[in-house]
Amino acid sequence: MDALVYQYMIPVLVTALGISLQQAGTIASANYFASALGGWAGGWLCDRYGRARLLQFTILWFSVFSFLSGFAHSYQQLLVIRVLQGLGFGGEWAVGAVLLGELVAPAHRGKAVGAVQSAAPLGSGLAALLAGPVVMLLPPAWGWRLVFWVGIAPALLVFFVRRSGDESELYLAARGQARAAGRVVQPLAIFAPRLLRITLPAALLAIGAQGAGFAVSNYLTTFLHNERGLTLAVAGIYVLMNSAGGFIGAQVNALLSDRLGRRAMFRLFGAGFMVTASCYLLAPLGNSAWTLLPAGLVYGFFQFGIYASFGPYFTELFPTALRGTGQSFCYNLGRAMSGVFIFGVALISRRAPVSTGMLVTALAAVCCAILATFLLPETAGRNLAEPAPGAT
């Protein structure tokens, strides 16, 4: 919800704060770049000091700044606040995924981590509901502010995470060995020659998959409003159908990932994204619920469903001592570089319909993701106590 509520409210924020579409895109891009820096730092710190402790801190940080976003009065203020929000948000996903991946048996890692990831489309649906119908029902002067204020709710989750009791035995053993040997985790260790053949293509995979998804989702309500002729309230409801499809897609991905492999799932969902995004954005579907809602359901299946493979795959690619650093860097670099694709949509939309910009950038991005799967090893079912693919 916190990741997407800003994007879905762009049409409202453009009017409420008097900013341009390009400025709104700049804020989104800056947020993603900040999340890359915060994620990399958070991953490194969780390798040094523990997963559960950093999970508490990152949740509290991004929740507070999501809340403070509702007090912005200008483009400059909102830009600074969203950059600070991104610093905490970037670390949270990777730390949580690493912790869960280390606690689950290898044969079920894809199902468990993927099932948790399936909550992301539900968050997207909630964001669409808040940014669409809820905002339209409230006074324009402060309705959008209330939506941001809701972002404080995840801060309550810190009370459910214990600082030491939730750490995995695998991590505690690796940290003990490192301390006994006098080794200290360095943030640049993931760029050592033995790991570079994992780090670079994993980053490319994250850049491609997230760049494709955000190139569309960042402008989805804008597209439905400007080109399909829907009101912002109705557009928000239509986006809920995309989220419903994403929930199903993530569950299907989670169920099949352990059996078919991580790379196969990225390729299948990437190819499905290319076909369904083309139909959803360019096909003559009009604005009828009988055409747009089913198309959105199928499109959402592939857009959100592809994310379910990230957690288990990245957990298996990196050694325990550097798992947080490697996973958070690659995933959050993908978020940061997706800002380039988001801004690319805004540039193309100056000379073409926004749907054209969305599709061109999304297709280019997903091709990068599919290419990366041919450069990475298959890891499904890997025992994390054994050497990682890039550790030797």
C-alpha cells in the first residue's frame, strides 16, 4: 500500500499541490532511488546486527514518513519526505524476505515466501481504494492527506517482532563463525569477483521486472482517466481488479515455483506480461466493465504474480553472511532504476498517448528480466547451509 498509494494519487496530487506530471514522476523516481540506498544499507546492517532488529527499525522509519507525507504543502516538501520514506521502505522488504527464507525448509521456500508476497497485490488494491473512491468522497483540501496518514498503521507491527527470538539459527551460526574468525561484513563484498557473476544479473532481473511493473502501475489511474474516460473514483475500483488478479498470480507462482524452478517462473510470467500488457493498453476495449475488468484481472495476474519469485530466488543466490546485503542491493537497485522507466513514460507521453509510453518502456524492461534468467543458475530446493552458487 505504501509503495503504490502515491502513484495512484498522482492525478489528485497534481491538482492539490499544483505540480506537473513530470514533477510527480520525479518524486516517484527519487523515492525509488532513495529506497535503493536505504535497502543496500539495511541489508548490510541486517547481516551485521541481525534480521529482526533491522525489520523493526525499517518498518517504523517508513511508516512515520508515509504519515508525514500528508503534511506536505509543496513539491519540494513532498519530494524530501518521500525520499526519506524510501530510505526505510527499501530495507524492509529484503530484510523480511531474508528472515523468512532462512526459517523455511528448502522444499517449501518458494511456497512460503511467495505466499507472503501475494499480500502485495492486496496492498495495491487497498491503495487503489484509498486513492480513488475514498479520496473522492472526502473534501479535496485534506482527503489525500488522510490517505497518507493511514500509512502510520504498519508501525504497530514492530510490537510483533522480537529482537533476538525471531532470528534464524542459520544466521546466528554464520554470524558466530564470522566473529570467531574476526571477519566483518563489508557492503562492497557482493562485488568481489566470485560473487559478481551473481550480483550483476540478479540486479538486471530486478531492474527489468520492477521497471516493467512500475512503468504501467505508476500511470494506471492516469491512463484509465485520460484515455478510457473513467472518473478517478471508478478508475480506482477498476485497479482493484488488477490487484485481485495479482493475488491469484502470486499464489500460482508460489505453488509452482518449487516444482518448475525460479527461472522458469520468471520467464513464464514475463512472457505473459508482454502479451497481456499489450492487450490491456492498446486493444479497443473501451471503458466497459465487461471488457476492462476481465482484461485487468488477467493483466494483474502476470504483473504482480512475477514478484512472488524474488524472495526465494534471491535468498538462494547469496551466501548467508552476505544474503541481506546482496538481496537488498539487487532488489532495491531494481526499484531505483525503475524510476528511469517511469520517467521515460513521462517523456514519451509528451509526443504520444501515455499508453504508448507505458507499453514501450514496459516491454523494454521485461526483456531485460528474461535475459537475466539465462545468466543466473537455478536454485530451487537449495539447502542454505551449503555453499551458494557464487561463493566458490
